[in-house]
Amino acid sequence: TDLADYLVKKGMPFRSAYKISGQIVALCISGGTVLEELELGTYKEFSDLFEADLYEAIDLQKCVEKRISEGGTSVASVEEQINFVKESLNL
């Protein structure tokens, strides 16, 4: 999702960004690698919109922390969920 969002922010329609992201993920799966390990040149084979700032956009820690909505994965969101459960259980 974050890979597709990156392309959308660069001006690509979401449908195209989603398709390219799926192709890149499939490449990673078949090659036994992960997105962060692919070289920029490999990304550019799919779109010239990819630039070096891509790696910051797909950094796992940053991706987790961006999810701040209720039930999200950021530290603050998880702490809220833990506090809610503790209060519900009177702990």
C-alpha cells in the first residue's frame, strides 16, 4: 500500500500504482527478497517516477508509525488499544 501511495503522490493514478506495486511485490516473492532490498534501477524498470526518496517512503518503521487511526499500528495507537482493554477489564 505504501508503495502504491508513493506513486500516487508522484502523480500516478491509483489503479496504475496499485498494479505496478503488485508486480513489484510478485517480483520480490519470486526472487526471495523484500522491497527495501531492490535496487532503484529495478524500480525504474516499472516507472520513471521512482526516485531515491522511495526508500524513506517504504521504511517499515515509518510505515507502521503513519497508521495513527483508531486500531492503527503506530505506537500511540497500540498504547491506546492496550489502555482501552485494561480499562475494560478493570486492570
